[in-house]
Amino acid sequence: MSKKINLFANLKTDFASGLVVFLVALPLCLGIAMASGAPLFSGIISGIIGGLVVGYLSQSHISVSGPAAGLTAIILTAITDFGAFDIFLTSVFIAGLLQLGLGFIKAGSISNYFPTNVIEGMLAGIGVIIILKQIPHAFGYDADFEGDQSFVQGNGDNSFSSLFEILGHIQIGAVLVTVVSLVILISWDRVPFLRKLKLIPGALIAVLAGIALNEFFILTGSNLAIANTHLVSLPVPKSFDDFKEIIVTPNFAGITNPKVWITGITIAIVASIETLLCIEAADRMDAQKRYTNTNVELKAQGIGNMVSALLGGLPMTSVVVRTSANNNAGAKSKMSAIIHGVLLLLSVVAIPVLLNKIPLATLATILILVGYKLAKPATFIHFWHKGKYQFIPFIATLVAVVATDLLKGVMLGMIISIIFILKGNLKRAYSFKKDEYVDGDVIHIDLAQEVSFLNKASIKATLNAIPENSRVIINAHDTVYIAHDILDLISEFKEIRAKEENIKVKLKGFKEAYDLENTTESNNHVTFEHYYDVAKRKLIKKETAETTFDDK
């Protein structure tokens, strides 16, 4: 039975962190909805459900769910193909249903196989993306939408070229807001008397200061006033009918359309993988090192996507950016994610006009600091000191995440890690007691615990390099299993080449009954214990632990 969690045990810190996540999530929800070709409120609805529903059902303590940038291309293509947002919502409902099923069949366990260096590389890559994407907003240049993580942007620029574009579009007012916000955020963590004000997050003070500074510019008629295009742009419902139009329900008539199912399956797969990656990253970020039941998380995400679809919201995942902001703000439990959902809901109903006064420069400053903490130099130094087998997958994942996307980056990191594991296993398949061969030498080959078909090439090359008139001792005392291919290789070496070139071969630790032709098993590796059992069934007495191929 799982331990019951008191959601109100850390309400002070969770409220402060929930408020920070709300400020970060608001423009991201709107930006992702806009990039997806969906109604702007669909992003807000997804964020609300991600906080209230998934936040409550999830067992993760610091992860935050909402609309994800990784799904924008899928959503935009689907809405364009279907020609109707309500038909697309049917795909989202199907995706949620499939995720619920994945949770019940315990598919979440695959997250246990993500290497630490790959997860850290993914986080550092996301950190670099955040910094690159938010620097233009910090200078008042908003050519790219909030929440975009693609290297190549919709306007033809990329994450690097857009930095040079800033030079011709700097807004001095936005720069001043960025500087003031940065001073507040850094001081809030370092000045002793400010650190005592834990209930009031520095991000909130930075936002209020940004609003106040821009309002001062407006009231004084200064040309430093920030344009409306560089402020949060939350739609403002003017009547009850406007609120009713926000809720779009799925058109289940499209359930017979194969494309609807294909889109639903695609969303389920991509959203589930991104969620599992984020949960693994969240558990690593958690200062208390608590672990999340990933199968429960898939169920929570599935229910969340089904509810979001029924209310007209976008599909969601657990999101690294919001989760990182939540962790950096000091979240102690999932109550902070729930609070962020409540605040999103209240913002739509009560204070959209006030929220639309927030400069994007302030929010960009908050996110840049989040990105720095994800990609801080200490992380690079840590993996550098761990050696090339840890550093190369880490840096490859980071670069690929920045240059392509999260899933491709992680896939590359996984492939490189697997190659290194195989390479390590090849090296550990056996060891030598002598580095160079000379005629007449005794050569010792000690086999490892596991010798698979992957070791065939290296063992074959080693045996081929043994000179004439040598004596070879192959030791298998520590071996647990050996592949048929390796046994055949050793047997052929003894029966053909060893006889032709006067090479004496002795096996140590091998059992007598290697009657491969008479075994009925068809698996491609056979344990030594299995051979011993076969020997007993054939009533072959084990006389010694040492035999030689050249015994007559």
C-alpha cells in the first residue's frame, strides 16, 4: 500500500512554487496553442486539467503537466487534415484511453532503462534551449512564440541566427524590465533578509516590478513603454456566452475515421515517452530522492487527456520546463502543481486584464535562470570527470536535443550508450595473461561470467592470432553461460587449426558433457548448469573439472 500524502503539510512553500509555475505556464499554454493552430483557450484548459486532475492523480511530487511543445507539429497537422478542431479532440480522447491502458499493462517500467547520463543530457539540452529561446524575448524581440523548442523556427531563423536578429529589434524598455527582474531574482536568493520571505516568491516580485515599471512608462508617455505585442495576451471573455464558447466537445462522429485513430495512437506514444522521460528527470531533480510509480503516472496522464478532450483542451504531457521551474521554486509536494492549476483557472475567470499587463521580458528572465540551473557548468564538469563513456552520451544527447528535438536526442544518447555497453562487454568477455605471442609460450585465456555471440568476432580474432607450437589454456571457472557460437568456435579451433599447427589446447572449468548435437534446446546460449544436467540425465559421470580437446 502506498503511503498517504498530506497535501497541506508544506502549503507555504508549495503555494509559492505553484505561483511561480503559474507565471511560467501561462504564456507557454497560450504560445503552444497558437503554434498548434488551436483556440488559445485550449492551451489554458490543458494547463488547468494538467494541474487539477493529473496533479491530484499523479504520485510525482514535483512534476507539472500541461500542453507540450513536442506535440505542436502533430496537432497542427491533424487539425489541418481534419478541418475541424472538434474532430481532433476525438483523437485526444483516444490517446488518453490508450495511455490509461498502457498504465494498466505496466508499460511505465521502460523508464527504468533510461541511463542517468542521457537523462542529464536531456535536461541540460532543455536548459540550453530555454536560454537560447528566451534571450530574444528578454530584449523585446518576439518573432518566435513562447514555448517553442524547435531549432528551426517558423520564420526561417534558427535558435542561433535569431540571436543576431535581436540587434535590429531591441526595445530599451524591455531591456530595463529584464535587468530589474534579474536583479530582483538573484537578490531574492542571496540577500539574507529576503530569503526569509519564503511565502513570497521572487518571481512574483519581479513580475509586479515589471508591470509597475511599464505602467510608469505608459503614464509618463515615455517611448520606453513596452508594446502590447510584448505583453501576455490572454483572451478576455466579455460575457457568459463567451465562456460557453470556450468549451468545445469532441465530435465522436469522427471515430470511424482511420486518420483519427492514427493521430490518437501517435499522440499516445509520443506523449507517454515524453512523460516518462520527464518523470525520470523529475525524480533526479527531487532533493528528497523520492521515486514515482510510472504506471500510475501513465494512468493519470490518460485520464487527464480524456478530460481535457471532453472540455476542449490540448493533449498534455509532463513538461520539463514547468517541472524544473517548480523544483527551483522549492516545491515539496504535488500540491504546488494543483495550486498552479487553480491559479490558471482563476486567471481566466477573474483577472485576465491584469495578467495581460505582464511583460514577456520578466517571464523570459525567470525562464533563463531556470535554464541556467538545468545546464549549469558544474554538470558538464561532473560528467567530464566520469570519463568518456559517461561524457560522450551526455554531450551527444544535449547537442541532439538542441539541434533536433527531445525524443531524437534521447534516442541518439541511448544508441551511443548501448554501443559503449556492448563495447565494454566485448572487452570483458575474456582476459589474457600475456600481451604478445611467441612460439612455444603458454597463453592463458580467462572467460568472463557471460560470453555471448557478441563476443564471437573478438574471440575469433584472438584465436587466429595464436602462433604455431603454442600451448593455450582457456579457463571457464567463472563462466555462467556461453553461446553455442563460441563453443563451436573453440571446438573448430581445436579440431582443425590446433592439429594442423601443433597447438595444444586445454580447457579449465569446463564440464565434460558438451554434446551439442544431442541437446534438444534451441536457444542460442546454453548455461553450464544446463550441460551438467544433461550429463546427469545421460548418466555421464563427472570425473574432473579439467579436460583437453586433444585427449583421445
